[in-house]
Amino acid sequence: MLRQLFEWTSPAGPRARLSVLIFHRVLTAPDPLYPGEVDASGFDAICGWLKKWLNVLPLDAAVNHLKNGTLPARAACITFDDGYADNYSVALPVLQRHGLTASFFVATGFLNGGRMWNDTIAEAIRLTDKPWLDLSGIGLAQYPMGTWEDRRSALASIIGKIKYQPVAQRVELTGRLADAAGVRLPSNLMMTSEEVMALRHAGMCIGAHTVSHPILAGLPDDEARGEIEESRASLEQILDERVTLFAYPNGKLDEDYSARTVQIVKGLGFDAALSTEWGSSSTGDDVFQIRRFTPWDRTQLRFGARLLLNLRKA
């Protein structure tokens, strides 16, 4: 039944619509700090549903079809942002089991032992054995650490306060936070260059996602251009091929990237770029602002229904 609804909502040709799903991590098991993040079992179920309902395409091929008005019926793509190690170790085997392809957008500054600023906060909160995390010394508050609910609340609050700081200030603040937590942080959260290459050799697409995952809308044009261009150059050196796709960090127009950012990406010669604005895309839409969405529902019917509703959103 759902397959027929997808076929009716997105027929082949000029009236077709492209659904692009976005993920970040696929955990090996449920995580009390991130209860909404998909784990291997949940991702396996999602891949089964997508295989049954949709025509999952490589993103580069889908972009060409989108430009030419030749998308097949029920067209969809799967994407991952940031470059987490579990993309290779957990997500890839599930994708391969289902015969599906995906695209991985990599923030290159964190490859080979790096760690994203938000993960420094998360792991400090996860690993600290202190009953209270006192961050008054860095202009924040004191946060109780007694329960997982306390820790989740602290994580959301702290990220909200630091997210839109300049990159250098984010790094300084998160480093001082980790010191206050008194923990040893992991260095294996992100992929290695070899794992990125292995994804490509497995038939996956690789795209650029900046070097340090900044808020591009807040950067001068030359700095934004440098972040984008350097990330692509790093990936092209790893892969020994042209990198044609880009995803805006965080991905909300005017909040995280701007119309100027779009022009920079176009000027650098990318073929397409992806936002995180909800909805689907059709022929005639801007391929440098392709929409993305992933239902958060855990049951097949609700997941499919929400994906159908999003497909109708222009």
C-alpha cells in the first residue's frame, strides 16, 4: 500500500520528487545520552522499509536526473553528515546487506583522530564522575549529573550556548569544559582517511562538508570559501578523483548558510549542494539547496506516513 502511495505522490519524469534522507550516526546499541539517535537495529529496519517503498539512487545520479527532469518514480537518496567512524563500521554493512547506496559528507578537519566540538561536550558529560559539572568559570552554569535526564538536559543547554560561537572560541570553551569534567576524551569517533577511501571503493558517494564545521553564514566570504575549498581538496587527495557534492554544516538557510554561501559553492564548481530544510525537491528547484529530511518515528507505518507528508512539502 505505501509503495503505491509513494508511486502516486512521486511518479517518474518531470512531476517526480526526490526524497533525501539525512543521518549522522548509526550507533552499535542504544545510547542513553542520545535516545533519539538511530542504532544498528533501527537502521536495518529503516533500510528494509526504504528498499521496499522507494527507488534509492546514488546522489550524483539523482542530481543529474533532477536537472534533466528524468527522475524515476519513488526516487530517494540516503546521506550522512560529518564523517563518524560508525558510518563505516556500522552503517556500511547494513547498507550493503540491503543493496543500498548512500552519500557521506565529511568534515575533513576531524579525520584521523579528531573530534567535533559537540562531541567533546557530549563525551565530557557522558564520562564525568562528578555529581555536578561546574562551568561557571567559562561563563556557563553548574549542571547536575545525577541522572541521564540531567546529563541530556545539560548537553542540550550547553550546545545551545556554544553552537554559534566562532570556531576558535568553540574549541577553547569545549577544551576548558573537558578539563572541568576531569575526563579523558576518545579519539576514535571519526573516520580515518582509509575508511573514507573504503566507503568510496564500496560504491558510496563522498562529498565535502567544510574543514571545521563552522557556521558559514557568520564567516567572511574568503574564510567560507577556504573552508569549503580546502575540505574538497583534502578529499580529492584521499580519493584521487573529483569531489562534486557539498553539504552545508547544520544546513538552515539564513541561520547556518546564506545566499552568498550558495554563490561561493557554485563558483567553486560543485555540481550540487544540500541543506537540511525539510521537504523534497523537483525539477526546476535549486540543486544547490536540495532539501533533506528523516522521519524520527520508530514504527513502519508512522515512518512511512511522515515520509509521505514530507514528500508533499515543496
